[in-house]
Amino acid sequence: MQHPIARELTGPLDRWMAPTQASPNSGQPHNVAALAEQFAGGGHHLASGCTLPGPIKVAVDKFRAAFLTMLGPKLQADVVSG
């Protein structure tokens, strides 16, 4: 039998309205605290956190875009190409 919460999580992501928490961690030279600060969060240079409001899909898309910008053009190409 599927757990009721697992069943609920199968719905479309664009309708979820609960805040989405992000806890980025990194190695040098990336400053994930600056990334989290873009979303009213903060923390340490290598570990931070923030909460993004709205539908989870929108929150993930916004965070991903900011993350890719933080990486810079060369690493963006590596991440996007897989």
C-alpha cells in the first residue's frame, strides 16, 4: 500500500504551494551564502540555506537559474550538457 503522503507527491509540481527549502553546499571557490542571500537566506561561504515561496516548480526553476549563474559560463555548459 502506498503511503498517503507519497500518493500526494505524485501530483503536478506546478500546483504545490508550500515553501521550498534549499540548503546548498559547495567547495571552493563558490560562495553558496551569496546564492542563498538572493532568496532572503544566508549562512556560511560553503553551506547555507533559504526558503523560496510559491509553487515548487517555480521555486526550483528560480533557484536553478541563480545556481547556474553562480557557476559561470564554463561550468554552466558542463552542467547543462550533463
